[in-house]
Amino acid sequence: MRILKRLLIIFILLILAVAGCIYYAFKIEPFRVTLNEFTLNEESSDREHLKIVQISDLHIKADFTFENLDKVIKMVNAQNPDIVIFTGDLYDNYAIYRDDENVTAALQKIKAGYGKIALWGNRDYGGGAERAYASIIEAAGFTLLKNENYHLTLDNGKRILFTGLDDALLGHPVMPAGTEKDGSDYKLLLSHEPDNVDHYLDYDYDIALSGHSHGGQINVPFLPFINERALTTSALSSKYGGGMYDFDDAALKQLYVNTGIGTTHISARFGVVPEVTLFHVYV
């Protein structure tokens, strides 16, 4: 009898633990935001300190609206960024939910000393979003790149290259002509889907920035088969699921995969807190 009572207590505790995890995954973690910070090259007093902030995959929808961006925008602006980069996927499904006026007004609040850059993601094409995305993002003050180079000249005269590729799933990514001969002092390659970067390993970039994967959204300790399945639900993000990757035998030196802000497929995150990423570059 005592054993049965103990087993019942254990069973009840397990049910409560599972229920608590589910509640956390749907109601708490998707609305958190964390700052991940990296120094990409050697700090030097005779170089200009450039602060680049990346956000990705907002996936605005009925249960994650422009109001939920407030915490993200405050965190971005608190870094006093020189450049803000949005690596695509504004809405989750434009055909189901849209709120262009409020979303534009929210994104306008993002401040950057030198400017704001955006890419096309796959969700920015689907559901009719293609007809509206450019006007929304440009009205919010972003320069939208599609197979284009964007050059920034710093106060010290150094030149930074941002190459923004088109979306690899629903667009047509092509390296801009003449990029191989670009003599900029620091170079960033921007691609929404991280696995697409494998096509550009022979190009001399200091780092590539991507998103798309959401880090799988679910990262349950000691259950790798669940985490691996979650990652493979997003095409072109199964090889590079999230975080920093170093390339030792390629012209491209590094890849960073931002795990995004919003959610897709299911409105849950577990162990993959929405992130804002701050990069320190000395040029």
C-alpha cells in the first residue's frame, strides 16, 4: 500500500512537471528575450568600435503582435547600435494575420547610428507578403537588400561591406557582380537561410549572418531526438541550427545563426529563448 501511494505521488508530480513545462513553453519563454554578445575581432584603441545588432524571424501573428516587439526594441536600442540588421521573416503568415500600420510604427522606433539593413526571408514572399514587405520595411527606415552590396564608410574612413542575398527558398540568391574584387576593410554576408551559406564558402567574408532556424524552438535536455526533429522541420537550416560556426578551411571565416524572436508551426519555445545579438567589431 505504501509503495502504491509513493508511485501515485511520483505520477502526480510528473504530471505537474509536464504541465508546468508546457505552460512555460507556450506562455512564458516565447515572450522573453535575451542578449547574446560576441567580439568578432581584436579590440584596439586605434580602431573604430562598431556595434552591430542582429534580430531575425519576428513572425508577427495573432498571438505575437506588434505589442510584443516592445521588449525587443528596447533591448536593441539599449545597446546604442551603429548598425541594426534584420535577417528576414516579418510576418508568420501574411494571408492569415497582418497589421502593417502598427508593425511599421514599431520598427520605426529602432535606432541605429549608421543605419538599418533588412533581408528577404521565405515568409516575406509567401501568403501575399511579397506585395507588402518592401514598403513596410522601407517605411520603417530599413535599407532592403536583394542580391545587393551596401557599403558603409566609418568616421575613420574604413569601409564596411554588407552583401544581402535574396531568400534561398522562394527567391533567387545571386552574388552581386564584382563582389570578389571588393576591397572593403570588413565584410559581412547576409543570408536568411544558414545552410545556403555553403554555396559561398569560397568568398572572402569575415562573417555571415543568418536566421530562419529558430534554433528548432524546442531544446529539451537529454532528448536529442526531439531537438534534432525540430531543427529539420525548417528547410535549409538542418546543418547550421543556431549559434556560432567557425570555418577553418574556407575563405568565409565564420557564420552566426540567430535563433530569432517569434515562433512558427507551434507558438512555443523551450530552451531556445528569443534572442537579440550584439556583435563588437573593431575596424
